[in-house]
Amino acid sequence: MSTDIEPAGVVEDGSFFRTLVEHGSDAIISIDADSTILFANRSVERVFGYEPAELVGEPLTTVMPERFQGAHHAAIAEYIETGERTLDWNGIELPGEHKDGHEVQLSITFEEHQYEGKRVFSGIMRDITDRVERERKLERQNEQLERFAGILSHDLRDPLNTARAQVALAKNADDPTEYLDELEHIHQRMGDLIEDVLTLTKQGHTVGEPEPVSPATVAEEAWQTVGGSAATLRVEEVGVVQADRERLLSLFENLLGNAVRHAGDDVTVEVGPLSAGDGFYVADDGPGIPEADRANVFDYGFTTDDGGTGFGLNIVESIADAHGWKVDVTDSEAGGARFEFSGVRRSENGDTE
């Protein structure tokens, strides 16, 4: 009886390993020295949205954001010429570009091999988008906690100390009522700070499930809360977009209320569509925002109003970011402030719920 046993794992042909490569969870793309794609496995469709056959014969830059393409060509040319690597080939994290244009966060390991006498380079790419998003969310939460710590240690402590001083003065005054107005003002400011902190805590950088919403309708609803009797709101039809309605309402309440506070009771505010069709604007005829302040206007705590908390526009930016929108500030045609929200996704059916 023979005792010879074939070693475990030995496969006489490469079919098993080819199957692993072809159907593995990681996307694999092989290129030649000119960065032309020679091979793509099945997982490229899950990661990049392309059928493998769509990529073979195309340049690698097809799945690469434009801003990295020049650096890629320079790096591979230098490596072929000198043999020196300008970056780590193991587990480097770079974004790829999906077929629909959005970026995919990747962990990439590069390999070099010979095939039919030619140099071939392969990238083994793992989609780490979820992990990166979790890390970014945690970073934003940590930043938010630091902001709240600053509020508690400074923004609330200062008015509290002032209130205590006013009480001490009132106790020794012949007429203590003269200090009540100042105490009322201090308490109002502390209440405003607490309300804004609660708003940031509840909203943060997240939104609920987007639904079809009319920004024009939501702006008019917000105006019922913050608009003054002498102020005017003019609304043009913006269309229907995908948004969290409650967060969008908060965005308009902050922006429109800010216009009334800074531009005066008789301010005129306009809401309308961007000419590019990818968003909307909110503009007023007030004094505007100096160009030197525009880089800081969305920062937490920034305000030109002695009674302001500096939270309003920071909340606006947070809500825009959570939706994936970009917000910019410029001059309005009337010389006031104009806030533009771009990258807004329109609702496909055009009907609001």
C-alpha cells in the first residue's frame, strides 16, 4: 500500500488561482509601461462601475481623478528610467474615479511582473470608502466636541461671570433695579448660545433620508418665523431638489434671520435658482460682507454683531456640507450679501412629498 500523499494545496494547473483573481473581492487592474490597461477582473465593476471589457485597452487614467494623472505619468516614467520608487507600493491610500464621476477611496498595493517579455504593473485595489467616511465622521465629531468645550469654558463662562458681578453690585446698590436690564440682556445672550449649541448637537453634519423638496416653499415657510413686518421676501421657482426638509428649513431660518438682523427691518431678500441650474441662492440688499471677512464668515464664533453668537452661518455651512452642497458668499446685485448653494441634486420626478 502506497504511503505517498500529494502535498496539500498543490494544483497542477492555474485555473484555481485564475478564478481567485477573477472573482476576488479586490479590484485588480494590470497595465503596461504606457499605462494602457491589459487586464481587469470582475470586481472592477463593483468598485468602479465599469465592465472589465470596457477598461481593457483604455488608459489607466480612465479610473483616476484628473488631479492625480500628471503625477502618475511622472512617477511611472521615473521608475522605468531609474528603478526608484517615489511612493510606497504597499497599501497606499488614493482615490479612484467611478464611472459616474464620484470618487472612491482605495487602498492600493502595486506589483510588477513580466508577461511575454514585457513589464506589467498590477494594482490590487480595496474599496475603503466606508472606513474613510467613518474616520472623517469621527474627526468631525471630535472637532464639534472641542467647539462645545470652548463654548462651555469661554462663551458661556464670560456672560455668567458678568451676571454674577451685576448681582453683587445690585446687592449693594440703593436702587438695584438699574442692574436688571443688563442682567436680562446677559441671560438672553446665554439662552441664544444654548439654543444654537443644541441646534448643532442635533444636526451636526448629518441629514435624514433626502426627499423631494421645494426650496422656494421651504424659504417662504422660514420667512413666516424670521421675517419682519417691514421686510420683503421675493422668491423665484427653484424647482424640486433632494434634501432633508427639516435641515433645509433650519438653513433658511438662519440665513433669512441673519439678513433681517444685519440688513435692517426693511431689508429685501431674494431666493432664486443659480444660472447653471445646479442650485439656488439667497441674496439681500443690505450692507454686504467685506471681502476680507468672507474667508472666515462660516467659522464658528465669527460675528460682526456684538450681540451675535457666531453660530448661524456655521450651522448653514454644516447643513450644506451634510447634503454634499458647496456654499459660497459674494456680492448681490443690490450690493448686499449673496449666498450660493451649488452641487444640489434635483429630484428625478419633480414632485414634492
